Amino acid sequence: MFRKGYFVLPMLASWLCLMLPGCHSAKIEERTPAGELVAPFTSDRVLVDGKLDEACYRSGALVESFCIAGRPNEPPPPTKAWLFWQPERLAFAFECADRDLVAAATSPKEHDVDGQDRVELFLWSGDPQDAYYCIEIGARGALHDYAARFYRRFDDEWSLAGLEFAVDRTPTGYCVEGVIARSAMEKMGFPLEPGMRCRLGLFRADFDSGAGKSEPTWIAWIDAQGAKPDFHVAESFGGCALGPEE
């Protein structure tokens, strides 16, 4: 099992920032006729260092129109998300504006991330009988990965073999970058091939350091519009398809 995660300190940036070829990207929120996001294919290597300095990130994020769940009239902290695919892995990244980081270093207790600023990526087949798979990554590299079934039947014993990720502090917040190996995607039921469709959840929790143990600001690509913010309902997932192989 290959699994790797680390937090990149600014002082280490000089040796972690390598020059690599760029990659192709989709336009912001490019969609299929059915209303799905299109995750573009790239044949170029993406260095998993949390830097987001490859050419693909400069072409525009796949999603920028995030909202505060339950508060549609309030502007959310700027958030961007990317998704790319390659024959051997799925790549994802988030860029979050956050000048008040509430986060801790990695911990063997995965639920430690519950009270931290974090991003969340959920993958689901769309079948209500199937499990969906969740990756939550804190602003300093803490990780909680788990499987779940509706409604809120969590399997914390599940672990995503083949996950590699990095987190980097930026002048305005933090970035998260990761890849999921093809073998892991296939075990979850998501073959990496053109036209593959899934249901996708893109979320963020943003805590206020001065608010004690209060609930965070819950930020989502899609607001399920329930009585209170809840990412663990089918309505919080959007459609996503893998674009053509170039």
C-alpha cells in the first residue's frame, strides 16, 4: 500500500518546486450537455507538492462557484477546485483563501481533523445502495478518509490505498493537491476511461479561531438546501464525467 501525505513549509519551497511540463485544462465549470462537470485528461506529470504551479492550474479552475451552505446570499471565502485524470491516476486540488488558519499537524487519530479548516472530496456512483468515499484533508496535512452509506453510516476502518497528497501554506491561505491511483479508483468502482461518470462532492470547512468550538462555515459546490448544512445527502453531490483522452 502506497500512501503519502506531508505539509510543505514555506522555507522548504526552494527544493520542492521543480520545473515540469504543463498540462491541459478545461474551462471553468465546463459541462457536458447533461449538466455534468468535465474533468479533463492530461498526459503530463503533475508534481504532488501542494504548489499548484503547473500550467494546468493557470488555465482556470474546474469549479470556482462555491457557496456557503444554508446562507446563499452571503459571499463565501474564495475557493477553487481542480480535477484531472490520467491513465494511471485521478488528480485533484483545492486553493483556499483563509487568513485565520485553524489546523494542526498530522495525527494518528483521524477524527482530529473534525475541528480543523479542511477541504473534502467525495466520490459516489449515484446508486443509493452503493457506498460513497470521502477524503478530508486539513490545512496542515491531517487526513480523515472513510467510506459511508446513506444516511450517515460511516466506516472509519476504510482506508484509501494509493492516495498521495500534499498541503502548502500560501500568502492568502492554503492549497491541497493529491492523486488517487488507478487501482484504488477501480476498487471504488470508478474506471479511469473517457466518459466515466460519477457523482462528485466538493466541500470545505472554515473555522473561526475566535469562535471557540462553534460550527465552521460550511462551504460547498452544491448546496443541498436542507434545514441545516449537510454534505452526507445525495443532493449535495453533482455530476462529473471524464473528458476525452488526448
